[in-house]
Amino acid sequence: MISLSIIIVSYNTKDITLRCLTSLKKNLQKYPINYEVIAVDNGSKDGSGKMLQSLTSDWSNLKVVLSKKNLGFGKGNNLGVAGARGKYILYLNSDAIVNDIDFNDLVFLFESQKDLGALTVKVVLSNGEIDPASHRGFPTLWRSFSYFLGLERIFIKIPLLNKLFGGYHLVHLNLNEVHEIDVPTGAFLFTKKNIIDKIGGFDKDYFAYGEDIEMAFQIKKLGYKIIYYPLWNVLHLKSVSGLKKKDSNIRRKTSFYFYDSMKIFYKKHYAELYPWFINQLVYSAIDIKTKLKR
């Protein structure tokens, strides 16, 4: 049985996807493991599909799946996982650069901790700072309120208060130490295939963004823990295919999906906890944020 299946979904990011795969291949040569890489192209128009197919001639571990249309992040990953043979699954963004990670160490963690459901390494942005999306708490109403009002930033360095107001990104925890978190980023999400099978992969209600939060919620619902494991790190060249694109139409669509995912998650897990008027205030606040970002 293959130990690890690495799923990468690309969408109009030919050059950066090539960089991702090139670095990944070198890393896997450095730290050998029984693996396969499944690259799913989501109907790209920039030649990504042909580029991916060209790599298979001298990379037998690479399998390419071509979708005729953009299925979205979650469904694209589900398409890749459908053909995966690995005991473990790594969801890796096409803009994530792996230079020095021994995946055998991550596998060992799962083998030694039976209650481990998923993990992420330290995901670092180009500026050297941690990607905040890789170290999150579940977006409860209080955590979201504290974050979007700026209270998390104000109290980030004050003990106790940073825990009270900074739960959105769990800012009270030491980023140099291994610890439990609620939500890792889908840019680097390592888990077990049998867990994915149990929860059915990424939730199809999300097109882009929010799928990782939903998956983490379902993993924890099964009784597993999720850990942040900063002994290894990955570079995340974030938003090359979304919010920071020069094309204003792409930015608008991406912004819509980003904030719509908040509504979806809230409706699924928190709306029933609050009265109607509170829910309407939440939806209105999300709508306002969406319009301000256009």
C-alpha cells in the first residue's frame, strides 16, 4: 500500500504550480517515502493541463487529472482523493513550496498517536510571518466579533486578554511549540485516508474557502485532535489565484466566495444557537464586509 497521497489542485497557476511540483519532487528525493502525487487541474486556460501532463514522462509517481471546468477547491480535491491509494493524505496548495519536510516523521506521529486526526506544519508567508489561516480556532460568534472589531490585534501581547479576545487565531499559544488547534489551513493539511472516507471529503456546499474549517469541524466531531507541528515548515505564496489577482472580476468572485463561506459555516453550526435577529445581524455584517472588499 502507498504510504502517502499528495493532492494538489491547480487553477490558472501554471508557473507557480510547476515551482510547487519541482520543489516537492526534490524534497521527496531527499526524504524517500512510498508516495504518489495527484495533480488535478480545474479547467485552467493558461496551459496548466499540458504542463502537468508533460511532467509525467519522467515522474512515474505523478498522476494528472484534468477537469473540463472549475469545480472549486473542495470538489477538485475530492476528485483527486477519489483515485488516491495512500494510507495518508496531504492536501497541498499549488502555491505551497515544500523544501525540507520529512513526511516519514508526520506518518510516525499518526502511528504513535491514535487520536490524531489531522495536522499542519508551520506555514510561512513570503514575509517570513506565519500564515494566520494555518493556526485558527473555530469562528464562533464571540471570536469572530473580537477579530473583526480589531480586539484580537489590540490585546495580542497581553496575557489572559489575548486568550479572551484572540481565539480566532489562537494568538495566546506559542508558535514555536507543538500544540492542539481547531483549524489548520487547506494549503497544508495532513490526515488519514480512512478519516476522509468517514467524513466524505471536503463539503460540497463550499466552492472556495471555508472547506478546511468545515473539514476540521467534522474531524473533531469524530473525536480526533488536530495539531500544529512547527518542527517543519512550508512556504505559502498566498493568494496568487484569488484575492490578490490584478483582474478585478476574479477578485470580486473570490471575495464573494470568501465571505459566502462564512455564512455557510455559520448556518450549519451556529445559527440554531441564537435568535433570529442575531442571525440577521451576522448575515448583514458579512454582506457589508463583502461589499467593502469589492
